[in-house]
Amino acid sequence: MEKREKLYEGKAKKLYATDNPDILWVEYMNQATAGNGAKKEQIEGKGRLNNRITSVIFNELHYRGISSHFVKQISETEQLNRHLTMFPLEIICRNIAAGSFAKRYGIEEGTVLSRPVVEFCLKDDALGDPFINSDDLIALNIATSDQLDLIRAKAREINHALTAMFADIDVTLVDFKIEMGTTADGTIMLADEVTPDTCRLWDKAKTSADHIEHLDKDLFRRDLGSIIPAYEEILARLEKLNASHTLTD
């Protein structure tokens, strides 16, 4: 496969065309950001870890019946993905109150929600990725009612699979942010990445009523310490899980 011109550079990844119009070449960067890019830092090893973590997670999701744009990992920091037409949406699923959700509603962080919540934010850095509801999305022709029903259903299915996967490695999935897009035939599919950058992950064994052991980007957001040991811990547990499935297949 031949890597061609750069199509896009975001906060954490660069996307390149290839000689196959249906395949993108993705490079994970060492940059960490928070607050819509207000806080920014280069962290050695972050790109390598996120590339490997999301590769293992997409393989695990495939094992659990969830399809995605992921094709394969091709280097320490690069992978190939299917080229989808993306919805300009951040799709957020919450199991436990944390972050902006806890602040918005004045709920104590760590409160388990009575049911998972699916939220949408418009993916637009200039506007600060604002919260957006279903009626807005339909009125702005961003998605149809039928597409939104499918997106919600898929988000809940992905949440179920991810929650079980992380439970298998003694990690609590608090919330996560994903993106979706459509294939040429209109099939809606999981895209972007699933990493500790996009998930809130708490160590079950070390989290208690008065202490949260973060294994995610909140370490960077909140100046709680280096993200690298936490990401390495997540990767080690995931690879052990992935190896156990490979051996039993």
C-alpha cells in the first residue's frame, strides 16, 4: 500500500490518502490536548501507545461482533482504516457521572446512572464542540431520524461490548466518546479511535468511595500525573485478554 498526500491533521492523528481510495493511512501523534486544545503538550510514546491500544480494542470489538473501520496496524504509530463519510458528531455514552456531566447537573462524580446516557456534540472546534440535540441534527441535515436511531442503538451496543471488555481486565468504563461514519452503501460503522484519550477508565481494585485511580487522559487534564504508566497498564491488560481469545479461537 502506498502512502500519499496528507488529507487532515487533528489534535492526535494525521490522515493520509493511499493508492486505494477506500483506505486511509492513519498516523498517531504524541500530542496530548485538553480543553479543546487550550492545554497542549508533546508526550513521548503517547502515539505508539494509542495506536496499539486502539488496534487491540478494535480487534476485541470485532471478536465481540462489533464492526469498525479498522483494517490493520502497520507500524508502531500507524494503521490502515476504511475511508468512511463521517458524521460531524462526537457521540458520548455515559455509565457513571463524571467530568462535564457531573458539573452540568451538580451530581457527585462517581454516581452510577440508572441507565446509560447517549449524548451528541457537534464536532466543530471553532464552536467548542457544542452539545446538540436530535431535532437540531435533523433540522441542520446532519443526520436523518432513522440514522440517529441507528447511531444510538450502535452506541449502546458498543457500550455493552466495551463495558464487558474492560470488566474482563478489572477496569470500570465510566464514559467514552466515539465517532461514526457511513460506507459507500450507507452502512453506519464505528470509526476514529477507542483509547484512554477518548474513554474514562478507572482501576476497579484501586478505586474506592474516597479515591479514584484514573487510567485515562484525566491524569493530563487534571494534572494528576503522567499518562504513560496508565496507558501502558491498560495496554498490558488488553494484550493479555486479546492473547487469551486468540489461543481459544
